[in-house]
Amino acid sequence: MFSNWTKFPFLFLVLTIGALIGIQLEKVFSGDNLRESIRKFNDVLTYTEKYYIEEVDTQKLVEAALNGMFNQLDPHSVYIPAKEFTAVEESFRGDFEGIGIEFQIVNDTLTVVSPITGGPSEQLGILPGDRIIKIDGTSVIGITNDEVRQKLRGKAGTKVNVTIVRPGLSKQLEYTIVRDKIPIYSVDAHFMIDDKTGYVSVSRFSETTFDELTNALKDLNEKGMKQLLLDLRGNPGGYLNQAVQIADLFIDGKKKIVYTVGRRSEFNEEYFASENYPYEKIPLVVLINRGSASASEIVSGAVQDWDRGLVVGETSFGKGLVQRQFQLFDNSAIRLTISEYFTPSGRLIQREYKNKKDKKDYYSEISDREESEGENIEHTAEKDSTKPTYKTLLKKRTVFGGGGITPDYIVKSETLTEYTQNLLKENLFYSFVLSYLDTHSSEIKNKYGNNLSKFRKEFFINSDLLNSFVDFAKTKKVDLIQSDFEKDKDYIAARLKAQIARNFWKNDGWYSVLLEGDSQFRKALELFNEAKDLANLK
């Protein structure tokens, strides 16, 4: 019965080796390695739960293991615990269900910073500065931020009763508020700076950002906008499709906006301009800083590569990795990097991360970055860089890849002194203004009405008010550092004025006042003629 095999020993050897190789290849490609790793983890967890000297929280151990696993990947692949997932989703979705207020806890008291536009609280006449002292008849003095969210959020259509103390009124106010879907706006503010210059601030790229921005631009257009300042400073990014749609607002024809390259070919994609908009031929300046990342860099990178407008500020964060979200069975999720994205000229926006010690080292690197201020149209500020060089697509200017978008005009952000940082950290600007408005709100309303422009021109933070603020800070254990105060006096005065303006005109009041002393903003306003020439606009 063995005769046939003895006649063909070489064939037997080849078949045996082939079978062994096949088994090993099957292990690699069938996922046996993955199954063995899962089995190892399961065994370790089981032994730990069964034999460890103390009782263990297996959920906490699993989450720690997941975080450890993601620490071995890139800085932007993350695990999102279930308790954080809802808030993260709301931020990107652009809405939540509740009563619609921005709030702060001041001296253990739940205080309305501002009712959200269009929400049920605004419709009932709840005002900035109102103190909510009871929710459904129960005192909320000493309440925490998490407890506020638990008590005031809820399904649309459900009711909650609040008791409010309003400065200047002796009687408590009772409201029954019907919860509703509340928008979380990503276009923070839009207004006309002068008779021809529009300003828009975009804080993130959520599901609603394109619609919000088109509405803002339509409003500005109706008010006579002839040129636009688009502020993406501090914008950490968001949805890729929103970035593409927003870039398309300003880039004409069928020009490429961004493309992605992944390990798997199905993640290789190209995105082009496709629609015609009335904003494609207006002078454009884009503001960015170190906090501008991801989708912000797609928009500013496309504008720069096509010589469509000028980019002003600081080199952006340098996040050029695309994540896909996978939701897990317990309502937690992972965001996993699936590809890298590139600007139209071929620049990789992602900065180096593989040689960093850890994620903390990666994130702290941007605060140590040194840049020389000044004109950088030909990007000579980066000429000694080891980064790869590229050319813009119309004017053939040199630009650099491998680490964010470097502006055409570099203007550093202002550095605040220790004293001012302590004032901010202790939330003293808001607390002081809240107290000030308790006695001066009617006076300001009567004098300025709804006229923000008049307030900006005529209202000043005088020395008496500044000194009162300094004294107030001392009562909160923030002692005066005279040299710091002198250096930041203009900023401190501007922030107090902006805080007052926000009480009456919300974000438009806040931004329009605070921007007056913003060096990056002021430089951008000088550059529209140059932006027009760069884009060959008539």
C-alpha cells in the first residue's frame, strides 16, 4: 500500500513542504494570529479576575487595555468610552435635546450665560444673568456641571420647571420649559466689519456647518459684502465632506480640493469642486493658527494651492490623517485612521509623529514651534526646511509639505502674562461682568438699545472700572502683578468690554469687540488688495 509513495519520494517531499507552507499562510491570512491574540487577552483577563489579590473592575481593565493598544498607533486613532460618546456625537451632529441655555456655575449658583438662539428658553424670555435656583421644585445651589446636564437635558417634548432669580426683580420667576432639539452652532459669528468686508468665524466642521455657512454668507451678501475674512483659528476640524463643500464655495470649476491615500485601495479618493457659487470671485483671506487642524487645513490648503486667496496667522496643527468611526455594542466607539490626505498640489499635511516619545510629546510640540513674523508669499520662511517642496497650481509659488499649512503672512498670536492667565483660569472676567450688569444692565440697554455699532464706538472701560476689576480679582485670591497688568491692560479692557457686549448681542458682540485688538485680524484686513491680485480677480 506504500509502493506508490516510495516510487515518488521527491513528489511526497514537495507536497509535504507545500502543505506546511499552506498551513502557515492560512494562519496568517485566516486570522489565526488575531484569534490567538484574543485568546491570550481573554486568558489574562480571566486569570486576573479570578486570582488577583483584590477584586478588580474588569471593565476598567479592558478600557485601559484598549487605550494602551491605541497608544501604539497614530495620535489620532482613539477609543471613545460610552459615557463620552453621546457628547462627542452631539458636537459633530450639531444638536442635542434640552432647554437651550449656555450656563456657568458661579458661586455655587447655576447662571444663564446666554439662551441659545431659537431654543425654548429664549422663546420664553429667559435672559443672560438669570440665576436658576430650583429645578422641579428642588434647590440646585451647589449643583455640578454634570448634574445640570442630567436635570435639564431630556427628550424633546418633555417638560421641566425652573425657578429663577433675576437681578432687579424682588419676585422669583417660575417657568415651565418644554424641551426641544437645540442646535449646536459651528458658525460662531458673522457680521460686516465695514461696508464691504464680511467676517465669519467657523469653530468646527459638523454635519450642519455647510448649511450654516451658506446662510451666513447669503446674509452678508445681502448686506453688501464684497470681500471675506474667513476665521478658522482654533478650529480642530471635523467631517471631511463638510470641508470639501466649504472649499467648493470659494474654488471655481472642477478643481481638485483634496485627495486621500490609504493602505486599502477603497480608501483612495479624490474630491473636486463641483458647484458654482457667487463667492468664487471675491477677495478672500483665511485666518489660521496652531489650533487649526484637519478639515481647517483642507480648506486653507486648497485656497493656498490654487492661489485663491491669502492665508494669514500661524502654521496650522498638521493633522492630515482621516479617521473612520466604528461604533461598538455598548455604545462606545473607536475612531481609526484609514488614510492620509493631501492638498491639490500633493502636499501631505500630517506632521511627523512616529519618532515622538508619546502622544503628549506630539501634542506639546506645536507650543514650542518658533516662527518668524512677516510676509511669506514665496514661503522663504521655510527655505531651510527639510520638508519636501511643491508649487502652487496657478502662480507656481513654492510651498512646503509634511507639517501643516504655513501662512502667506505669518503673524504670531499674542502671549498673555501670568496675571492675565490667572484671571482667565479663575473665570473672573465673566464673574465680574455678571456682578457689574446686575446694577448697570438697564443703563446700557437704555443708552444703546440694539445698536452694537454704537456700543463699540462709544462704550469704554475706564480706569475706575479697571481698578474695580483688579480689586475684585484680589478678593478671589488673584493678586495684582503690576508689570503684567500694564503689559496686558488693553487686552483686559477689551475682554471686559467684549463680555458685556456678549450679554446683549451674543457672539456677534463678543467677536466684534475682541477682534479690534487682534493683531492677526488687523493684518488680514490690510491684505485684500493683495489677495485680489493673487487670485487674478478684476
